[in-house]
Amino acid sequence: MNEKRKVVISKEEIAEKVKELGEVITNDYKDKNLLVISLLKGSFVFTSDLVRKINLKLRVEFMTTSSYGNDEYSSGKVKVINDLHADIKDYDVLIVDDIVDSGNTMKFILDYLKEKNPKSIKSCVLLDKPERREVEIEADYYGFKIPDLFIAGYGLNYGNHYRNIEDIFVFEED
């Protein structure tokens, strides 16, 4: 694959959307005991920026899931690689992920964490790719709806690379 990239969502657009999401979440959770659960690896950049825009006392935890490996498309089989080590029953949980496309990972995690009896549970994703949906699920908060493109950057990888790029981009063919 050549290295020519086309920006789909600029770092400035991302920053503005993250600020907006932070303000909405701050308002929605102002009287709650917020626990943000970041789904690694893809959401670490988004989560880092988002929690700094949420003007509340909150706790952050991490889970690692896998459904892609190094492929462009989800296998549909979600595995928990690193689980939570925290009791979540006294918390209003907000799951943060980079993207919901097939919906398999988010549905799996929502169902999995509901079994741990949090006070409430919602989801927040930077990107929503509804054309790829395989299960009935909608994120409670999302930044951008995008078409069925294979994107990278801002935490999203291609293979094991490009998470560090500030914009979200696609590769262009010559």
C-alpha cells in the first residue's frame, strides 16, 4: 500500500467535536458517579482528549478487546483480552470506543458489563459507521457518522501503525 493519505476528518474538526461531546457528557452526568471505561487499543487517544473535556470528578478504567487482529474487517468474535479489575456497581458507566461499525464489540461489552450491575451504562464513540452494522445498536453519544471507508489515524490503526496521526484519513490509490 502506498503512503498517500487523504484526510477525512481533520484534527481541528476532531478537537471541536470532542469539546462538544465533553460539554454534553458533563451536563448529562453532573449528578452521577461517572466511570469512563476506555476500550483499548483504539480509543486511547479519543478517551484521553475526551476526559479532559469532561468537567467532573470521574474515574477512568481500561479494557482490551479484540475482534480485528490485523485485518480491515471485524471477525465478529469479540474477546476480552484484559478485563476490568474494578467493581462497577456504584458507578454510572460510560464505555468509550473509537468506532462502532459492525456493532459486535459494543454490544458484547454492553451486555458483559450489564452483568456487573452498574447504576447505568451508556456508550460514546468518536465514529459511527452505520452501513457496516451487523447487530441492532446505536451509540448514546457519537462524534461523526462516516461512510463505509477503511480509516486510520487518531488512535485507529492499520495493521500496527498510524494510531499517532492527528487526523483521520484514508489511503489514496495512485
